[in-house]
Amino acid sequence: MNFKLFYNISELLSLKKVADKHGRNITESDFTIIKKAAIISYKGNIVWVGKYKTINQSLIKQLIKTYKITQTLKKYSLNDSFVMPSFVECHTHLLFGGNRTSEFNLRQKGVSYSKIASQGGGILSTVKETRKLSLTELKKLAQQRSKDFLSQGVTSLEIKSGYGLNLSSEIKMLQAIKSIKNLNVISTFLALHTLPKEFLSKEQYFNFVINKILPVAVKKQLINRVDIFVESMAFNKKHMTKLFKAADAYNLNLSVHSDQLSKQGSSCLAAKLGASSVDHVNFVTNSEIKYLSKANVSNVFLPGADFYLKMKYPQARKFLDSGARVALATDYNPGTCPCNNIEFIGLLARLEMNMNIQEVITAYTVSAAHALNIQNKVGSLEVGKQADFISLNKSYDQLFYSNTHNNSPIKSVYRLGALVASKGQVVVEYALLMVLSVAIAILLVDKTISRNPDNQGFIVKKWQNILEVIGKDDQ
């Protein structure tokens, strides 16, 4: 059923005014609430939003005519919930093998991240473990970890490669990322993460990435955007400029890990070159903040990494008060932020960077959508955008307040108008449940059929599909 009416919404926060302002200079008055609201969607996109009492037969007929709808309208009660756009997580390194607990222990003893990396630790240690994993193993990890974000209300999720650093492993990572179900996944090419041991120079490896890995990733349609780590231990602004030029030829979106550990001057240059996001931006001057605040770019803050590295946080108030578009993300990775909890990230933003609740919500919706260049699809609840939303017990002020386990205010998560998570648990696809039911019925009722080797193989295959979708933890 593709023609849906969602009603019994006590209050609806559409964020339309926030989207109209492109996530800049947001105030509490921009958070307009529609009481006793409703949403009508068709084929996963919003075709109407407003007060429920204004819906009548004339409106329905007009929608049917406009969108050439041949189906009957199906009604779904949201049980007096508060409804708002779902979240956009715009910066993760979600797919990796192993962990970096030993590195964490070293940092506690005072060893710097840079020194650990120079001794073969850091990113390279994760590359070693990730390369060991098969495509099947990577797919399972990707599905399981993405599920954790979905249960938190994230329906658009960015994931980077960058732990392969050779042709086969980078492509394998990207194929696993592409296989994720139930979310809108944005795949980012980050082969320029650091210099792998197989190469003697950064120039040699850079040329290999641009001439060998990137074209294959594009040809296989595995990526939406590119990224590069600009830092003294990694790559420089010249590398970034050349990468962006190559990516422009493929019509890919641009992003950069910029000015995180030291001042590199990469943030402003990336913005000038058309990047949709500059991520970290810890070490920037007042004049650079002023420039970035006027540029058409999302400044993505990653306070989880700053927390783990015991670094200074970005100067959020200077950015925001200057009119910058600010996004938030987890930077989920095994080394500098082994945390995928968006509530904690929002809490850090409020406590450590003095961002208010409206700014945090904007950062995790409209501004994050801009960072990924998907603002025309998600981030707010408007006609023409996807019916991606969450329902809460009460108002939005329940968000980014508590970090208590299993105490999320989110009741349910919808993507393209379909329920995908409820009370923190991912909803299993109904079609697969039906297959399981049929398989069990065959086994129980008709022993002749169940003993047929061909039928046994069919049943086993469908059961394996179900286990892959619901994830290892739920088996």
C-alpha cells in the first residue's frame, strides 16, 4: 500500500522554516509546531502535510488527480505522538575490522595519536584487520552496525571506505556498504586516509588512488562522494585540490577531514573548491570562521572524537553566531571515537560547545542533509521530500538530554512511509517473515515436501536470508 495517511499526531515539527533558512541563524521561533497534524504520502514521498481537520474528500481527490493515484488511501494512527524529521548521520567510519583498545590504553598513558600513528598504529592497524575480512563478513558487520543507527532514528547514513587502502580491499568495503538494507546510505570514497605500507611515497600512492582505485569505484557505481584526510601525517592541500578536480570530472560530491589535529588551512580552500562539507574544523582562525560562515558549506563538528582525544572542541558559538551552517555527526570509528550514540554527541554539543536544543536538532537534520547534498530529499517534512520521520513520546526537548541506556524518547522510526524501527528495535521485513512462516508450515504439515532435497535447500536459503537481515544479535 503506497497511498498513506498518518494521523493522530499530537504535534508535528516539520522544520520547514529551518530548511528555508538552509540551517543558518536558527531561533526557537523557527521551530513551528502544527497541532493535531497529519501527513499524507505516496510511494514514500510526502504529498501533503498540515492539520488533520482540514483533510476532506476534495483534498483527497485533488491529490489522486495530481499524482495519478490508483490506490485507496490507507490510514495509520501514530497514537498521539510528537512527530519530526528523522536524523541524518553525515560522518562515520562504520565498517572496520578489529578494535583499537591497545591504542586507547597508550593514549591514557600520555602517548599522542600522532606518535601512535607514526609507529604503525592508528589507521594502519585497522587496515590490517579489515583486509582480513571477506566480503560476506564485511556485509554482516555493515548491516549490524547500521541497524544501531536506524534504531536511534537515523534513516540517512554516511559511511566511508578508507580501511582497505588497496584496490581489492577498498572495492570490497564499498560493495559491503552498498549492500546495506533499510537505510538511505551515502557512500564516501576515502582511500586517501593515510599512506599504506606497500607504498614508499605519498605521491606514488596518491597517483595509484586517482588512476586505479577511483575509476573502478566510479565504474561500479559504488560511491556518492570523496573525502581526504588533510594533516601532516596524511595528505596535504595540493593532494586535496587534485582529488577534487578528479572527483568533479565524475560529478561526485566533495568533503574533507580538515584542520582537526593542527592548522592546515584546508577548510577554507575546500569550501572555495566547492566542498559540501568540511569536517572537524578544530584549528581555524576567526577570519577563517567568518569565511566559512558565509560559504555554501556545512561545517561538521565531531565532538565525540574531541572527547576521546581530549582535544579542544570547535568554536561552535563563533560559527553559529556568524551565521554558519553547522552539522553534527558521530565520527564512529574504532580509534578516535568508538561511539555510535547520537544522543551522546548531541549532549556533548550542548554541554561542551554551548549549542542549544534547536541548534543541535538542526545540525542533525537540515544541516547534515546539506553536508551530504541530499537536502532536497530529507531533513524536513515537506511536500516532495521523503516520508522519513520519527515519533516521540513527548516534545523534541526530550532529545539530547539523557544518555541513559534503553531510555530513548523515540517510539518509532519511518523511512519512505514504512515502519523500520519501533522502541529501539529494528523491524524485520514482513516479506521475509512470511517466507519463514511458509517454510515452517511446510516442515510441520507436509513431510513429503519437506523431505525433498530441493525444497530443503529453498527453506535453508530463505532462513539464512532472514538471519542476515535481522542481524546476528537478534538470532
